[in-house]
Amino acid sequence: RTPALNEPESGETISLQRTDYLVLAALAGIAVFIVFRAGTEIAETPRVEVDDAAEESIDEAPPLEKLPNSIAVLPFANVSDDPANEFFCDGISDELLHKLTGFGDLHVIGRTSSFAFKGSDYRIPRIASLLGVRFLLQGSVRKYQDQLRITAQLVDDAGTQLWSSAFDRRLEDIFAIQAEIADIVATTVVPQIVPDHAETYEPDLAAYQHYLIGREYVHERMVPQAREELAKAVELDPDFAEAQAEYAVSMIMWRSPEDEELSIAEQAIDRALALAPGLPRALAARGLLLLTRSDPEGAEPVLRQVLAEDPNMADAINWLSTALTGQGKVDEVIEWYERALRIDPMHPAIAANLANWYLDSGQVVKAETILLRLGELPEPNGMVLFHLIELYRLTGIPQSGGEQYKK
């Protein structure tokens, strides 16, 4: 025993006293209880029934099939001197992705998967293999005051450059630049595409910049910052329907929104749909609002309408799956999650949800394949690692796979 603070250092061995033995006995009792409980939980955990073919873990996930006319938009690099322009650059990339989804002949990979490679040193062939795409759009943005320089290049899955260009314009030309890039890329991938130059609303430039930043905060789940930026956007331009819709999403997405926040969201949704009837993002916000108010029956048809107009909105697929689950319509859930994962193959929440459905139905190899594939990302998601460990624990399969997580 070490001496107490008020005991002198004598150099002699100090024997344990009666109270010390009581403390040690109590600690030993706690340790025995913890070990007993842990053993009981492991023994009582039901083992998932698996096929004989799944008794051994796979070493690595097979590459995705590359669909024809498939393309991913990688996040454009910020080459400005101001690091604050990072969110603006991400917003430009996201806008180009959204414009490309408007071409029905293109299969566009979702934002979460494309942005998972931001800042990585992965080469184009590897990224194309992981995403299952034949083409990639990449570039950079330099913004200084009202001057803008955007460079863009389209490459194939081998890294061969198919088209590149640089645009030196004023900030007020940003909408024309985005349309021009999207048109060139779409018609290069699919020559038969005829661009549609229907007149679209061009918002106030300051409002648009707040919108881009706010939308990136929504993607990052930085809710207070998203609300602040999007509130500025709708204040500067109340007729900016997309900003109204995204502002509504930011007001709902907090885990337990207050009634006042839901009321603000409802007003923003109504405003967005009055300005742009049928706007998919506004309808998606309405579906999310109905889910938040415990109305999955009302949310389902709204979200189905969204996906009829915008099949690539992974958020809407996730919310629809929640609405279907809430009604016990489990037969459709796996189908929707499979569709969502094909659009956004590196989306951690969608991957984990689908893997759990596969695991519950005994399709262990499929579940493991999904989780291992996400382990090949530059920064594997911790939630996916947790689900992979749970899969091995529940099935008893040797953990020979998952080497990419062990780093």
C-alpha cells in the first residue's frame, strides 16, 4: 500500500488495512459482475442463420458494375487565397451535379459518394472503379471579389482527358458558366442529348452565395450554421424557391425540432411551391415534415412524387424508406435502399441500413460486401466499421476481411 498524503515516507512496506481489503473486495465483486453480464449477453445474442457459402469472410468487395453513361462530379478544388471559399467551391460542384441529373440519359452518382474522395490522393481509375462510373468531371475554382475563374475537365475511367476548358468571367456570369459546362459534359458523354435552355430564375448573387454555403452545411449536418446562411439567402431574395426549400429542410432536420421551427419550415415550403410548383426539393421537405409529425401515410405519396421527378435524390429515398417502414411495408424497403445505394454507393447511412436488412434476412455475404466496399474510402466511416464488427459478432464468421479498416 502507498502511504496516505499525511503519512511520512518511511521506506518500510506498509501493510493493507481492513478498509483496504473491503475496497478490494468491492472492486472484485464489480469485476465479477461485469464479466458475468458480458458473458450472458454474448451467450444470449442470437446467432444469425447463414448459408454454408457465407461461413467464411470474403477478402474484399468486388468492384461495382460500371453503368453506361454514368458520371460522377468530384468536388472542385479551391485554388483561391481565401480558405473561406471552400464551401462556395463545393457548392459549385454540387450545382453542376444537380444540373447533370436533369439530363435523363445520364446516370449521375450522388453527392455523398463523389465528395468522399475530396482531397484524397486516389487516382482516377480507382475512384471510377469504387463508384462504378465511366466518366468523371473535375476542376477548380478561383474566386477573388467579383472575379471568377473555373477550370473543368471531363475524363474517362482510365483517366484519359476527353474535354477541358477554363472560364474567366465575373461572378454575375456564374449561372451561364454552370449551364455551359453541364451542356458540354452531357453532350460529350451522350452525343444524342439536346440541351434544354428553358428560362430559369436567376437569384440575387449575394443570396445565391449564402444558399450555396448553407446547402453545404446541410450536407455536413451543421444545422445552426445552415439555418443562419439559408435565412440570409431567403431574406436577401424571398423569391428564391430553392433557398426556401433548403431553409425548410434545415429547420426540420434537427433531431427534435420545436413547433415554432416546424411552423417556419411549413411557411418556407408553401412559399417555395408557390414560386416553383412541383419543385422536388420543396416536396421532399414537405415529406420530411410529415414524417416528423408522425404521418408516414401522408409522407409516402409526396416522396414518391419527388422520386418520379428526381430519381437521384438519395435523401428522398431514405425518407421514403422510413415512411414505408413506419407502415410495415418492409417488402419495398430493400428495393428502395438498393436503388439508393446504386445512386450513392458510398453513402454510409444508406449502406448501413441496407446491410442490416440483408443481415436480418440471412444474406450475410451481401451485407459484408457493402460494408467492406465503404472501407476502401480514403477515410472510412466509423459507423460502417461498427456495423461490420456487429456482423462478424452476430454471425461468428472469422474476421478475415476488413483489412482496410485496421489501418
